Amino acid sequence: MFPARPTTDTLGPITRTVRDAAIVLDAIAGYDPADPITAYAVGQIPKPYTSFLLRDGLKGARPGVIRQPMDAKTLPTSEDYRRVRMVIDKAIDDLRSFGAEIVDPVTIPALVERANRPYESNVFETEPAIDRYLAEHPNAPAKTLREIPATSRFS
């Protein structure tokens, strides 16, 4: 994976638990010569992230729940939506059981308009970033972003 906007996009690991995430962070934290921005990490790595895990770590936390669909194509009456909502509601109940105070719902004025606003400020950055990424992989089926739609793997 690579970010479309290297100056703002961040990619990271997906883990099963918070403890797993802390273990991964312990393994990946630090300086990477292929990523100059990580030079700021030199001398700044804390004690193991797992040492910050607390059984009552969510006490006093106030996560908010946005219930409003942000995509006009969302169908709140669909079976898929219902299934996803059940998983989210279970996660919210789990947070509450660990001491979090759930703010539900959170209302953000003009949220849908903000979420669906055309985002054009990455035009200058995305294509060169992808072209650089592809240049590092000589066996890639395309050499540039513009070539990708022409490959047989694009659908």
C-alpha cells in the first residue's frame, strides 16, 4: 500500500486488539532511512507501548458516535446496513462496559456536505507519488498512474 498524499496520508497496521497494536508499535517505532520524516523519532521513543495499557484506561473517555450516514448512496433500510450497525452497536456497548461515557449521537452541522465536498488539493501530489512508488517496483504491470487503466488487471 502507498498513500495517495504522502504529506498527509498515514497507513498503519490493523490489529485484532489494542494490546496487539501496542506490540506492533513497539516493533515499528523509530527511524526508517526510507522515510525521512521519521528522523524526528530519534531519541523520542517512549518505554514499551504495552506499559501504557491500563485495565481501566477508558474511564473518563467520551467517544462520540456519528449516526448520520455520510454517503448519499447509503441505504439505512438495507440488510448490509443493519448488519454493520449491529457490529458497531456491539463495539459501542463494549466501550461502555469498559468505562467509557458514550456520547450518542454526535451531531455535526453540515456533515454530509463537508464529507462530500470535492477534494482537489491532492491533484498535485497523487500522480507523482504513485509514479515514484511504481518506479521502485520494476515488475509492476504499469510504470505510471496513467498506464494503470490500460493494464489487463484494471477493472
